[in-house]
Amino acid sequence: MGLPAEAADEAARGLLGWRLTANGVTVRLTEVEAYSGLGTDPASHAHRGPTNRNAVMFGPAGRLYVYQIYGMYNCLNVVCGEEGVAAAVLLRAGEVVDGADRARERRPTVKADRDLAAGPGKLTQVLGLDRSAYGTSVVDGTGPLTITPPPAPIPEELIESGPRVGVTSAHDLPWRFWIKDDPTVSAYRRHVPRRRTGTPAHGG
């Protein structure tokens, strides 16, 4: 997982199909989004260098960068760059493959199972995670979330890419990746600038 930070898009593609397990629910990743922190990705929270808030993005790989948007939704990012150079993958959407009853309890107003984790805030919610997961490992079993690879990688012909969502800069960079025709992928909405303060919508 500790790939060069300039290969954040490669890391993101490689995570499609992986299983996320936390608090009695397992989700199969169907959509992700890559962010580099090399100073060439203005959409990244690490673009201007390390801060107390984004410090975990600078490594080691395999840890969670968690932040809140709109004052209510938490987003999960897996750090993927080499230590000292920030890069992360935003976990955007997935299919609940185990623990559906618990997932529905956490999102009781959802009518269709395909919508349970069809967005970054929704995915975090069904897994029962919040900002207390910040900095925890997803690979050694010590954190609340564990990730495991699929039996086989998703075939390249089933992976599509397009513009990122909810960022004010570099939103046309095609670093959002999803599994073709999967119904759990979130609906794409092109960024519309608006006047507000606080954390950008996304941007791992």
C-alpha cells in the first residue's frame, strides 16, 4: 500500500473490490477517489504541507485520515503514499455484503439496499465509524476498521474513471474510479461553487 505518492491513482484503482469491515458490517468497495499531496494537487488537504489536522496523511501507509464535512458527515481516507509524502484514497461508496440489518439500523430511512453506502458519508455511517478512527491502522487489526483484498482484482475493463466530486480545485482530474454498472456507485454531481466556510466537501 505504500506506493509513491504520485501513484495515488494506481492505489485507488487497486482498492476497488476490497472489503471494509467494522462494527458488524462489511462493505465491498465500488467507488474511490485519489488525492496526492505533492504540491501538485490543489484539491488535497495536504497540498500546502503538514498540519495538525492532516498529519496522518504523511504516513505511514495503511492508516485512516478521517474528516468531517458540512458539520455532520465523516469521510474515510486510507493513506497510501510513502512515508513523509502525503497521498490518500477517499472511500466513496460500496455494497453492503454482510451485516445488512445493522447497516439499515444506522440508516433507517433508506429504502433500497443499493443506497445504504452510496456515498462517502453514507459508507462511514453504515460502518459505524466517526472521527475517533483518525490515525488508526486498517491493516494490522488494531483499529476499528479492517480491509481485506478480494479473491481476484477487478478486471481493468470493468473499471471506469471520471472527474472528482465536491472539490473546488482540480475537480476535472479523472481520479475518481468506480466499478462499471455497479448500482451502489454514488450519483455524480459536478461541483458548483458556493460561499461557505469550513472544510472543503472532499479532498483526502
